[in-house]
Amino acid sequence: MSLASLSSYYRSILRDCSSAASLQEGHKIHALLIKNGIAASPLGFIYNALLHLYSACDSITNAHQVFDQIPQSHRDVVDWTTLIACYARNNMPAEAISLFHTMEGEAGLRPDEVTMVSLFSACAQLGDVLTGAWAHLRMIKTGLHFTVPARNAAMDMYAKCGRMGDARQMFREITCPTVVSWTIILTGILKWEGIMSGCQMFDEMPEKNEFAWTVMISAYVESGFPREAMSLLSQMLGFSGGGGFALVPLNHVTLCSILSACSMSGDLTMGRWIHAHVIKTRIEKDEHHLRVCTTLVDMYVKCGRIDVARRLFDGMSLRNVVTWNVMLSGLAMHGQGRDALQLFNQMPLEAKPDDITFVAILSACSHSGLVDEGRRYFCVLGPVYGIEPKVEHYACMVDLLGRAGWVEQAEALVREMQIRPNEVVLGALLASCSLHGKLPLGERLLKELVQMDPLNTQYHVLLSNMYVSAGRQCESDSLRQELMERGIRKTPGMSCIHVNGKVHWFSAGDKSHPQARKVYAMLDEMIQRSRMLGYVPVTAVRHGFNQSVNNDEEDEQSLFSHSEKLAIAFGLISTRPGLALRIFKNLRICLDCHSFVKLISNIFQREIIIRDRNRFHCFKHGSCSCSDYW
């Protein structure tokens, strides 16, 4: 058989491997082709075929290696586009864009429509609207045909960069938009223009695929409209059945997306419904089922049901490193550090710990005050587990040492870091200074943090509180005034509670709720009964910049109307006695609210679970799961 016939034969086999994404078989054929010398002939175009194989298998290193072995005279636009697309698909957008410019500059090749689709995708991932807009203009100037996939890619780029005017214009220019076109514009509208505009666009869609339904349902859940989400989910299942209601299994992507939305919003009711659906439909136990079960564990963790999450985790017959990390992180968030460490000891039997595993472990040690254990695990990261400490690990260690009062050791660790500390690391050190009254160090840290993240008011809040605690009211007022003059306002505290299929939001001092009168009446009762048990408001620390507090009486009134107190009061008047209350707050719970809720849990005999920005607090019988170590 001639060389040309052999080359044609092997190219055909490689095309089959590409279609099947069979990397292992491809490696064997590659080795054979090198051994028999066929790959060395440029006229056989074997390396071109190998490039397409490795790209189809998302093996970037191999793809680029065989690309480099193709003589420049034998590389065409298709080869360049294949490699560019491989980088873009595998979350390496900067490399994809760089390769595009090399193709045009050094190789002198003109891109086609398919190349531009990959370029738009890379720009969308980076949020690089300048390069994306340049690519759009380039297509127009060079007369490249704007196919529907190319328009969809450009529209997606504009939408992900927040340029909804341009995205809508691209959508209008599509003569016959596909369901993909509609879904792209819908996703952008929901992100940038809100739920109402998204709902309108969703209703206008002539055809809806599963992704469009999923995006809309998830948006309802995340925006606090669980009833609308459930109604739409019922419509989706009925729609899939062809008119009447029919139970059609949702695929793993839809299930995981909705569960993730439940995790973000704290919607336990919707999450339980999805769990029941998974059980009822008996999804085949494969890697997709594993992903769904892992997301279920995460949902229960973040909705405050760590007990259910643990039972689900323990009952899983198959678990991977992601599953283990989710469970360990959940135990850390709930302050169950000892349990996390005990569970970690079992992990090597099933999965190899990775860097995320140790972020969870160090976080568990930090939240539970396990200083010696945390230091031991940090020290063995490299020698035992072969993991180079990352900035996240340093942040956990600084938090661990700082919480325990070892602020000088925490500062020393920061200054000895082999990598540059970011705002998370320095923010953890500043929080430790606030906790233990290390004002001079706090002042120095604020200067560094302002350079890194000038719009973050949390750092200023911490330093302001330190000034007040140190009796330096003037400096606190000056800091507050400086921020107000710059037009920077403290992030308002918001808390929500799910009651009877509806999300109720409260902000500090909020009186806009329809039942505000009853809420404040209950709040007065809560305050009176807690005072009888010795409650004294913690007025030594001011918690905001947006209002002036002239005396302790006014400060007390401000504390009494914190958002979580209002949410709890609403929960008490809206649910039957004995029912647990689950509150979700966007900021860290303050010292006063923490002390107050402990008393309320005992007075009203309620379990009160509060998820704040950092962790969970489970209040029961007058105590908190954090053991006041937070």
C-alpha cells in the first residue's frame, strides 16, 4: 500500500476517534504512526488529523504539541481555528485570543466565520468587550458572512459583558432567531434587566428548550419568587409531556441548576421538591446522578439542614472529591469542626484530597477554634499531600490564628507569604485586630486594603468600630464623613425568611412590610421579655456609616430594628409555635443580635438558624452552635 493510501487510511481512523472522543485509542494510533514513520510525512497530513483528535478530546497540551509539528505551509485556517476553539472551550480565553492574533499576524491567514465564533466565546469569558466589539466590526468590514451561530456568539459576548443594547440589536438583526438565540438574549435580560423584563421575553419565545425553562425557573428562585418558580416547573413538565401534565424526568443540568439556585436563595421547599423528584424518577446511578446528589448535599448544607445533608452523604454509594469537599465545607460552615476532621480521616479511602479540601479543613479549624489541628494540617500540605499552599489557605490560617488571639503570629505569617496577600488575607487580619483591639495594626492594614479594594466599606466599618471601642469617637466620625463625601455608602443589612411559599425581606428599620405593625408589636414583646432575663443592648459599637447616632438611647433603637430581629419577629407571628425559623442575612451578624437571638430562642422555645455572610448560627435553648466563637 502506498504512503498516500496509508495516510488516508489512518486519517479516517483518527476521524472516527475524534467523533467518539476516544483519547486512549488516539494515543495508541499516534504512537504507531510515529513508530512506522508515517506521521513524519507532511503530505500525509497526519498531524493535522491528530490536532483535530486531541482538540475534540480537549487535550490542550497534546493538541498544541502536534500543531507545532505541522509545517507552517501545511497549516490552514481550519487548523488554527481548531486550536483556538480548544483553548476557548477549556476556559483559557486569553490564550485563545493571543493565538488568534498570531494567526493573523505571523501566519498572515484570514479568519473565517467559525474562527470568529471562537473569538467571541473567548471575549465573553474574559468580559473583554473591546476585543469583542473590534471582532464584530472586523466581520462587517471584511464582508464575512454573519451566520446565525456567529450572531449568537456575538450576542452572547455583548450580553455577558453587560452591553444589552448591542445584544438586543444583534438579536433584532437575526432574520429567523433559533431557540438558542432566544435563550441567549433571555439569559442576558434576566442578569442585567431583571426578572420582570426576563419574564416578558420568556413569554414571547415561540419555542422553549430545557435550558430556557431552567434559566427562567432558576431566576425566579434566586429572586425570591418560589411560587412562580414552582408554577413554571409544573408547566415545564406538562409542556414536555405534550399538553397534559406528564412526569418527564428533568436532566441533570436542569436539576443541578435549580438546586444551585435554591442554595443561593435558601429555598428549602423547592429543594425538597427536587429531591423528591429525583427519588421518584429513579435517575440512573451514573456520573450525572453523582453530580445531582452532590448538589443536593450542597443545597441542604446551605439551607441550614446539615443533618439531612450528612444523612444523604452517608447514604451515597459513590462519592468523588467534589462530594467530599461539599460535605467538609458544610460541616465547617455549621461550626462542626471536630466532625469535619473525623470525616476527613475517612476520605483517603475514597478520594484524594485536593487544595479545596484543605480550604474546608482549615476553615473548619478556624470556626471551631482548633488552632493546633489547623497548624498541623497547614504544615503537612506540601510534605504529605504535595499541595502548594495557595492564598486561600493562608487566609484560613490568618483567620484561625487571629480569632484565637494570636494576632502577632497571624501578621508574621502574612509577611512571610511566598505569594502576595490579597484583600481576603488582609481583611481576615483586620477582623482579628477588631476582635482583639489591635488598633495601630488595624490602621496600617486599612491603608493597604483601600489600595486593593477602595469601594469595600466593610474594612472601614471594622476600623470605625475599633475607634469607638477605644474611645476615639472623633476618628470614627472622621472616617465616616470621609466615606460619605466620596459617595460611598455602607452595604445595607438585609435579611429574609421563607414563609408559606413566599420570601419576605427586611432591612434595618424597615417599615414597608404589609404586616409592619404586627412585626414591631412582636419586636416590642421580644425586647421586653428579653430584658426581664437580663438582656442589655451592646451599644459600645456602632454598626453603620449612613446615620448619625447622638446617644445611647438612639443607638439602642437602631440595634433593636436590625434586619434579622425583624425577620425573626415576622417568623414568630407567621408560623406555628415550635417551628424552626431560618433566616438568611447578607452581612455578618453583630454581637448584639447574637446575644439577643440566644435569649429569644429560649423564651419562645424556637430553633433559630441564621446564615450570615460567613457561616451558620443555630440558636437553641439559649445557646448557639458556634459556642460564641465567631
